Amino acid sequence: VANTLEGLEKQMVGITTETTILLNRTNALAEDISDKSQRLNGLIDSVTGLGTTITGFNQSLQQFSKSVTGIALDNTEETAQLVKWGTVIMELINKRKSKKNNSI
């Protein structure tokens, strides 16, 4: 019985030692994971901020595009009138040149 108890005591000391080593390793791994998780959170925050910036830029670009389109549509009639007047003026100039050339 004494030998059995002695053997059991040695096994318990071995188990306790292994358990202590495993606990130390587990704590070290948990700390490492925590550090990496915090760094990853910083990266995720940065990417989220970048996404927000890109979304804001995209919205500004869409608004600018709508404004330019609106201005172009508003000025369509005026542009057509200018083209017509330009055509009339060019025809008058050409007729005048023709008359000058014919009279010479």
C-alpha cells in the first residue's frame, strides 16, 4: 500500500507540474491572442473609416454629376438658339462675300 501511495504521489506531482506548464502556455497564448485582436480592431477601424470616406466622396461625386446634368439640361434651349443664330450669321457672311466676289 505504501508503494502504491508513493507511486500515486509521484504521478500527482507530475500531473501538477504538467498542468502548471499547460496553464502558463495557455495564459501566454491568451495574451498573444488579445494583443493581436486589439491590433486587428485598429485595422478594422481604419478600413471602416476608409469606407466611410469613399462613400462620402461617391455621394459628392453623384451630387456634382446631377448638378452638371441639370445645368446642361437647363441650357439646352439657349444652346440651340445660339447655334441657330451662329448659322444665320455665317450664311449672311457667306452671302456678303459672294456678292463682293461677284461685283469685282
